[in-house]
Amino acid sequence: MAEKAPPLYGLMAEFETVEQLLPAARRAYEQGYRRIDAYSPHPVEGLAEAIGRGGRTALPTLVLLAGILGGLAGYGLSYYVSVIAYPINIGGRPLNSWPAFIPVVFETTVLAAAVTAVFGMIFLNGLPQPYHPVFNVPRFAALASRERFFLCIEAADPKFAAEDTRRFLESTNPAQIEEVPF
């Protein structure tokens, strides 16, 4: 009985230099591939834009909203404690004295925004990700963090067709092309 091949995650092209990777990534995006990713041992300026990921993120909006909600929650907590739960009249001062609430409002604003920034960044980056199929390619596992550059087109891409995608990747002159099993 023949052994069944594992399902395909995608095709990966290996490049020796950034100067080879960037044009290939741009061409892949221009050809209509959208489920693509590029891997480099160091940051490469323009690579995110080349694969269509250089757009805006929702993280600043989430942090702003969390900060506003945190400030409102801090003010609400201060108001509840000073006016409703434990009203103490000291020297005829008003119970709802907003200048006294400023430190609490500031701290809850910063706390809510910081926690949202950390967990939002983690969530929006798709972390934690203890397993990724690209590490099934031996050359990727050995060279991606040291000296080589990789471009992977996922099989989940609507335009992906194994033979057509392989021909496209071959036209970018990579050092080699490998199938990425799940």
C-alpha cells in the first residue's frame, strides 16, 4: 500500500540575497497571490509592503479606546467611592471633587492602554504559535535565521495551483523551491 503524502501547506522559494527576495515578493503580490509570507534573518525595509502587509493596524485604535475606557472606569471608581459608598465631608468640600480623582484616572488610563497594547500586539501577531509548517522544511529550519531568505506561497491562497505556482516561483530565479508539508 502506497504511503499517502501529507497535505501541502504551500511552496517555498529560497533566495540568497535581499536583492533577489524583494522583486520576487513584489511580483508574487502583483500576480494576485495574497496568502504569502517572507522570511529573513534580519529586518528588510519594504518587505512588508511588498507582500501586502504594510497597511495600517487596528492596534492604535484599540489602545486609544482602552485608555479612554480605563480613564472612565477610574473616574467612575473614584466617584463611587467618594460620593456613594463612603461619603466623608471634610471641611465643607464637595464630595465630587474631580481634581482629587486625577491620579486614579491617570493610572487606570495608562494601565488599560498598556495592557491592551501588550495583549493586542500578541493577539494581532497571531501569537503564541508553538508550531508552524515552514519548520518542516529542513533548509528553512537551518538557514532562515542565519543567511538565507525565503518566500512562501500558501496552498490556501485562492490563486494557488501547485504547478502554476511552481512555474511562477521558478521564474523568480530562486536557489531552490521546496514543498512545505503540514
